[in-house]
Amino acid sequence: MKSKAKKIDYDDCIAPWLGKTIKIVDYFLQESLSDNGLDLTKEQMVVLKKLHDQDGLNQNELAFLTLRNKSSLTRLLTKMENKKYIIRKQSEKDKRINKVYITDLGKEIFQKSRPTIKYMMDTVEQNISSQEKEQIINTLKKIQSNFDSKSELL
């Protein structure tokens, strides 16, 4: 019995293009960080950015803000703690809660990463008009909202 599944033309679908673009950007960023002598991953940079903006977040807040599950965030924070980029302290009000703080070294690494991040962003947006940029951002927001009702299923 033959399947009557529809053939999918992946070249005309958004998802494969998003995936490939994300991989290219991630690779470019990681290479740029490494080339600039920064012992930092994209994921660690995101955590440092969140703590730079709002130091002392608890791990649950940080997991939500970085779109990570609790166990993968815990592993990431352990690596960052070993590098002395962050410290975790138990909340005085609730001993079950760990608050995460950026260290002076973490602040220094974050500041040193900023030119690399800027260079990556400039490279991504090169040859793209402000109108195209606005359209891309609006389209990506629509794609994200398409998953809002489905996220409870994941």
C-alpha cells in the first residue's frame, strides 16, 4: 500500500531557512568569540547579559528568560561558576531558591564580548535596509506567536 503523503518542498518552507541561518550565526559568533580570546559560549553570554541587566535573578526566573529548562540551566550555571563568571547564593528568605549574581570577572568578560556581539549583529544586518529589518522582525514575531498556543504541548 502506497502512502499518499504530500511531498514537501523544503526550499519553499521557512523553517529550514531559519534553522540554517541560526546555525550559521551561532557558528560565526562562536568563532568570533574564540578568535578574540574569549572563553565564552553564546549561551553563557546570554546569561551574562540577563545578569548584567538584572543581577540577582533566581534560577527559575533565569530559566524562563533564557528559554532553558531547569536542568540544562543548572549545568550551564555550574560551568559558569567554575569559570568564576557567576556565583549562586541561597535566598535568605527561602533556602530552596538560589539567586545568581554576576562576578567582577563575569562583568569584565561581558564587556569584552560586546564588540564581538556588535560585529556579529552588523554582519547579520549588512545589506539589509531598515524597512527589510522591520519586516523580518515582524515576520519572526508572527512565527513565534504561532507557537504560543502550542507551547503547552511541548
